[in-house]
Amino acid sequence: MGRCTGRCSLICLCALQLLSAFERQIFDFLGFQWAPILGNFLHIIVVILGLFGTIQYRPRYIMVYTVWTALWVTWNVFIICFYLEVGGLSKDTDLMTFNISVHRSWWREHGPGCVRRVLPPSAHGMMDDYTYVSVTGCSLSFQYMEVIHSAVQILLSLVGFVFACYVISISMEEEDTFDFIGGLDTHSYYQDHIELKPVKPKGRLDECLKREKDLGRNK
């Protein structure tokens, strides 16, 4: 019962992680956030691997998932620090785009309540500058939207780590128990067959041979 509960919980949790990862991947693609896109892609692959291992009783795959959850938590903690500008980090840098573009988070212009307006070209020197876009009225700033997404990922990963460790421990115990019982059954089977092997009494065998000789003489 405990084994089924742990496996079912981990399966449901992996499915929830996949949904949240796909949702996050879509918005990171819209914002051309290449670093998070790569991280989300790896996360999706490992979660699918962990889901397969849980369904097919493959503890090694679940171990890979467990190690990845620790790395995933670390990455999301870094993202939170990046958007909150902790430790000298700045959310206005192009770190998340590998310095190949000036794109920012999609939530910067499309967050809850945000009103997006394009300023006149005369106000700035370059037509293609990102600063032509004016965003006002946001009920929640974009950095907090990113922090919320990362916090959800951390929460799911921590719960997944706990359930994965539990399923691995249960699987290991079942394998040890199965080997022990299997060896005991094999020994008992061999021993029972030796003890229950029918043996004819010697006196009765001699009587049968004597009867056969008598019948041969009469003929």
C-alpha cells in the first residue's frame, strides 16, 4: 500500500512538473530567454526519464531524476537572485539571453494589468532601441512574476526529491526481500522433493519378484 502510494504520488508530481515546465518554456521562448530555455529543455527530459523509471520500476532512472532535482533547485535559486538583484546581479543585463540579444522577460511588457505603449521615434536616437516601449500600470512587476515561477519550480522539485528518495528506498527493500524469499523457496522446493520421493519397501519388492517366478513355473 505504501509502495503504491509513493509511486502514484511521484507519477502525479512528475506530470505536474511537466505541465509547469512546458508553461514556463512557452513564455521563455516568447521572451527569447535562451538560458532558461536550455534549462527547461533539460528539465523536461529528466522529468520524463523519472516518470518512465517510476512506471517501469527502474530505480536508476529515479536516481538520475533525484540528482537533477537538486541541480534544478540551485538553478532556480540563481534565477531568483538574478531578478531580485542579489549579490551584485542585475536584471537589466543580457545574461539570460547569453548576450546575443537585448530581449527581456516576456512578463516585462505583458504582465498583469500592464499597458504597453510605443513612444515616438523623436524621443530617442535609434528606431530599433528597446526603450521605445513604455509599460505602465502593471499590478505585479515582471521580476516578481519570474520569482514566482522559480519558487513554484523549487517547491515541486523539493517535494519530488522527497518522494523519489522514498520510492527508491522502497524499491531497494523489495529487491532484497524478493531475493531472500526466492532463495528460501528454491531450497525448500529441492528439499521437499528429496524428502517426498517415493521408495518401495525392500520386502514388498522381493514378494513381487517371487510371484513373477511362480507364474513363470506354472506356465
